[in-house]
Amino acid sequence: MASKTFYFITFTSLHLLPYLFHSISAHPTVQEQSPFQFIKHVQGCKKGDNMKGIHSLKKHLHRFGYLEHKHAINSTKDTGDHFDEHVEIAIKTYQINFNLKPTGVLDPETVAQMIMPRCGVPDIIDGKTRMKAAGTYNIKYAFFNGSPKWPLFKKVLNWGLRPGIRRDVISPLVEFAFLSWSGVTPFAYNFVDENLTVADIKIGFTSRSAGDQILDGPGGQLAYANPPTAGTFYYDSDEKWSDGPVPGAYDMGSVGLHELGHVLGLAHSSVENAAMWPSLKSGITKGLAADDIQGMKTLYGS
């Protein structure tokens, strides 16, 4: 991926795309703004504890598939902040998925992982997780339920940018993701500039302030995507985006690589160096790992 500095992109976007990029110096730190920071206040909690903030933890666990609706959102006033056996099981499952010791306790290592910025796609969908299902065989990639994928007769998947996005600013950053996946999928990827109706994959920016019901502001859920063949993914325009490893910002190519993996059919992986690992720290970049490649080749039989 061609290297540009974050500040060049920010300067350009201030004139062309003011809702997409932000100057690092103009905003509080991610830690100050992160919607996940509340989890720090319940660190150390375990089964049997009652503490303000556990109800919010339950909603967080439900959001990413670890806790059923009836055990999270429907908690009564008396039980909402109670750390019960359902929360303990949810925490243990989370710890297993993220290669942590499954204590069922909100220990410092678990909290540190839970507050990290991440993808908005749940780890568990319809009560099923495969993040660690085949860990014994060192195969930790996963597919969505039913293993949906694009039909092989497509040969070429067209992709486009939603209205209001300058191709010359964004397209080179996103093209990194398509180029990376093109080597391990049976498709060619073709950019369509004008007619978005013929695009199989549509990329956009949105935010909580724009009414999006998934994204949650800076430092939380960075982006999200839908499995095949919906062909949509969105970046959070509230985040600080960069081209490459810039402190305090998120590499657009790395996040795009992850979300395009979802669009093509991969769910989250429990391999930390994989592109499909759910979390991403600021200031780093990621490429495809062996787990990503094996998963995609298995899905499409290539």
C-alpha cells in the first residue's frame, strides 16, 4: 500500500471530506472517549457480586453475542447489577475466544482485552461460536452460520464507494484490502466509479451521530460488515483514520482487510495476528496471516 502521511490525508479531508477524518490534536484521546471504558469500573467482579455498572456489562456482552437477551436487557432493577452464573459463563466464553485463562472473573487481562477497539460484528451469532472450536488442530478461523459465500460463477465482484466519498482520497487505502484478498479468493475485484447499482460490494462511512445503531463513537466499534451476499461495510467516521501506523489513529487498510473478510464470508478468528482477530490497536497495521488464508481457501475450495 502506497504510503501517505496521516496529516496529508487529514489536510485533504478538511477541505473535501470533513466528516471522515479528524486531526489527532483536535480531539481527546481514545481512552478518554472510548465507550468501553466503563468496563474498568467493574474490574475484579465475579459471580455473586453486586456493583453498579454490571448491567452495562451485560448489555455489552449481549451486543457481541455472549449473553442472551433475557439475561441482559430484560434484567430487573434488582438483578440488573448482579453478577450471576450467566455472566460468569459469558465471561468464560469470552476468555476462551481471546486466549485468556477462563476464570469467569473480570481480571485485569480480561478487562484490558474488552476495552480494546474492535469490529462491530458479534463474535457469537445465534448462540454459536467457532472461534475456538478447532483450536486443538491449530485451525481457528471461522465461518458465519451456514457458511454463506459468493457464488463462484460471479468471477468478478464489483465494488464501489457510497456517495460523498472522494475516490482519490479513500480508494487507494481500501484497494489494499482487495489486493490482499485477491490472491486467496477465486474472484477479481473491479472498482465501479459512477453506477453504484452494479456494485456487489458497497463501502461507506457512517456514525452514531448520523443515526447508525451499531457504531458507538471514537475508540469503540471501528467498523462493521455483513456476510455474503449483502456486500456492505461501513467505517465509523468518528474515528481517527490513517494510512499506515500512526499513533492514536487506525489504519484504514487494516480495518478494511478485516471487514472485507466478513463480506467474503469469514467470521472472527481467535488467532491474534490474524486479520480476522476482532480487535485492533491504534498505531499498527495488519496483513493476512496463515489462518486467514487457510480459512478463505477452505471456504471457497481453492
